[in-house]
Amino acid sequence: MLRIEKLTKMYGDKAAVRELSLHIAPGEVYGFIGHNGAGKTTTLKSAAGILRFDSGNIFVCGHSIKDEPLECKRVMAYIPDNPDLYEFMSGIKYLNFVADVYGVSAERRQQLIREYGDALELTGALAQNISEYSHGMKQKLAIIAALVHEPKLLMMDEPFVGLDPVAAHTVKGIMRKLCDDGAAIFFSTHVLEVAEKLCDKVAIIKNGELVCSGTMEEVKGDKSLESVFLELEE
């Protein structure tokens, strides 16, 4: 679903990411762990086609993000850690705008907006302007917008920031169901307990380089993910 091959992104003479390779298969919830500045966001933005990179390649469903960006973006969704939304729009107008971009039928978008809006307790606020939303409401709207075209690959940068515990629990359930239905999820998080419970696989990045990756059992063994992460960060 997502194949990153020897990704390198430079800022001047500093490598934000160096020779990073990962493979996220259909059905996997894949966690991406690292300290601030480790290269997580750079990797996600490169995979989403937002950042150009210096070498390597990234494939989404077999399409190169370098050579076939539109084909990649048709089947993916990316939620940044601080989504920029069109605040002059109402929530429902924004969702319909996104659905129009992806060619989602009127019937299907109504079904999905109702389903996810109800699940995240946002349906009642969709008529309001986004400028009136709290940070958590904006995060919920960004999640619904990402899901309205049923992406095969969902990438998220710190998706639980700003969500209350009930909404975070709901989002985790949605993530699991998407992957059970054949999608793939690649997300960064600082909440190691969530990663440990939710992820099928995990990768740890340090100073732009992959430190370790694999199934949760392979990475942490009989330790906690937090213990492994702290040991690798020393």
C-alpha cells in the first residue's frame, strides 16, 4: 500500500531524513515514533506529495509520488498535526467541497458524513462556520474530510492531539475498522501507550534515520514500548 524506498530529504547540509525505507501493507495500522525533529513530519509530508525530496522514491498502491502524484493522491488522505481549513465555510460546505474534489456521489457522501459526524458528535455543528469551531472540533472535521472519499491509505500526524478522551477512543475504533476492511494507516504519535495498544507494526526514527521497525512484539519484546523508546533515545 505504501512503500518508502531510501527516502532522503536535505535542508542545506542537514539531512532531515536519510535513506529511510518502510513498507506499510493493506490491513496494517503502522505507528511512527520519534522525538520532536526526528523526521516524522518530513517523512509523512514527503509521502503525501507535499514535500519534494532529494533521493529515493515513495510508492502508493504501486504509483510513484514523484511521477504519478495525482494517482497517489486519489487513493490517500493526509491529516497534518494542525490542519488548515477554510474557516469562512461551514463544516458541511467544507465536507461537500472535499467530496466534490474526489468525485464522491451525493448519496455516498451523505451516508459517510452522517456516519462519521454522528460517531464524532459533530453532526449538530456542521451548519456552523469553521471559524467558530474549537481546536478539537476542527480536528474532528479534518478527520471526517479525510475519510469522506474512503482512502485506501490514511496518513496522520499526531491525530489524537486536541481530541477529548471519548473522541480519541472513537477515532481509534475507526482506524481499526478501516484496516480490518483492507485500508492501511501510517501515523505518528507521541502517545506511546496508544501506539502499543493500537498498532500492528511500529517504526522508531532518530535524527532522521530508522532505528528499528517491525511488529510490536519484534520491536518491544517483553518490555514496554516506552522502555524501548527511551533506551534508543539515550
